[in-house]
Amino acid sequence: MTVSDASFNRERPDVYGDAHPKALLRAIQEDGDYLLKLSNEHIVSSDQLCKNTLKQLFRLAAKYESNPTRFSTPLQGKILISAFYEPSTRTRLSFESAWHRLGGDIMSITDRATTGIAKGECLDDVAEMFNNYGDCVVLRDNKEDSINIMMDTLRIPIINAGNGSDEHPTQAMSDLYAIFKWRPDLLEGKPTEDQRITMGIVGRPAKMRTVRSLLKALAVFSDCFKEIVIIHDTSSDDALFSEGQREELEAQGLKLTFSGNLDQELPRLDVTYINAIAWEGDGFETYGSKFNLNASSPLKEDGIILHPLARGDELDKDLDGTPHNWYFSQARGAVFLRMALLTCMVQRAGRVIDVV
């Protein structure tokens, strides 16, 4: 490659989905009150947020995304402690990008072996020190109970960025944000039967934190979905749901159906959500690797694909340049969703929610 060959291809179109943040702004008119209630809240589970809070978060995220250069100082003077004790690319960089874009500073930890924890320091003491050093904590840990232990001592807000196989609530918020950018009409009043969508989720809700949190978030907006099809390997002996998980989702109005044949379901799916990795202990397991999406898959003509990334063989790169690709838009939008959430949690929402 020559120097001239290495320049940016500025004529190459974005491969992100055809996102409509301004259309989402128009679809969600209410703004403000619920966001102010997020001040100094911990975000641990998708269970915590109601429909109105999520809609207002989506509105603020769309405001940021529509005009990203306008809001550059809401977190000026604030410090984020980014503590990632489990490998991460998108989630860590997304949070750190969000904080930097809002004018804040960051202290980042990416290996517990470089901290006092490696010498036996307890998490309560770590949390007490965090109180003195920062204004918000984002924690990813393969130990499910770490975030709950730290919450008892923390006097600054903490966000669960993935705790073992339990939950990943901001990923679920980002997933919903992508869906509603694609279909903002779903938030314009009560959706009609013709407007409601059918969504397929490839994975095992009992084992996969992205799927667990997403299903909880979908249940908040159950009136937007005709059906949620759980697509899984029927030959596996692993439990599909943890105790009470399915019953809770159905009690909130989600219609759940089940299938072991991805290609059979694809022609009727408006949204296909696929993932294969589940974190367990100090490593990860692969679930649903028998399923694969590629350009030859019988996808619905106007259907979209979501994936929390990183991907493996389950999602082929030959889909990247197709209109089905909304997973890159999903990843990009996560920055703006997290910008909205962080602004609210450190009591800076009042600076931006009234700005058009």
C-alpha cells in the first residue's frame, strides 16, 4: 500500500443502519422529570427503570446524537472511575467515550492484578476509596456479587457494566434505543396490531447476561411486540430459563414462543438478535454456536439484525454492507445512550434537558 492509498475513503457510505435520532425526538415529546430522579442512583439491573424513564433517556440520547458537538461540557470537572476487571472493548470504550464527549476526566483500571485487590484488599475498602477519588463508577466484574458488595459502601453512583452471567443493563438500554430509532412510530402513542413487531432472540436467557437484561427491558415495552421467539439449541440439557424468569416476563405481557430452527423463523422476524457468548466464572462459554446468519440466510426483506458484539462465526461479515446491518448503529448509539445516562446520574441533567 502506498501513502496515497492509505488515505480515508471519504466517499464510502456509512454501513450503519439508517438511524433516525431526530424522528425519535419527535416521537417522544415528554422530557425532564423522570431523568432528574436518576441523580445519584445506582444502575444494577434492567428491573429498575420504568417506561417513562427509558423514553426520556432515549429522547436525551437522540438529542445528543442529533447534535453531538453542541453538548461538550455537562460533566466538566467530574471524574469517572472506569473499573473493568473482565475483558471489554465496546462497553469500556463506549462509557469512556461518552464521559470524554461530555467534558469529564477518567481514571481507568483494566486489571485487578494491578490493584490492592490482588493483595487481599476487600471490596468494601475499594468502594470507600472510590468515594474519595471520583464522581461515578462503571464496574465490570466476572463475580456477580461484587457490585452489590460495593453498593453498601459507595456514596457515589455505580453502573453495572456486566456482572458475570447476571445482567448488563446498559447494553439492553442501547439495544432498545436502536430498535426505537429504527421504528420511532412504536413510541407514538399505543402501537396498533399492525405496528407491533416480532423479534427473535438467539441465546439462552438463563446463561447470557445480554439476553437476560434485554428481555427485562422488552417487557417494559411489551405492548410494542407481537411475539418474542427464543431460538435455542434444543439438544442442549442446559436450562433455558432460571427459576421464575419466564413467569415474570410473561406476567409483564411478553408473548414468548420457542424454536430450534433459525432459518424457519427468519422470514417473519422484524428484528433478529443474535449472540453466542456467555461469561461464566473466569472465562466464557459459547451457546447457540450452531446458528449462523449470513447474506444467504432467509431474512425478512426489511428485517434488521442486532448483536451486542464481539461477534464470532454466528454473524458473517458478508451482512455488514446490507440494510439488515443495524449492529454497527447499535454499537454507535450506545455511546449517546450512555452519555444520557451518565449526565443524569451525576446530577447534570438540568444543564441539557431544556436545550433544543
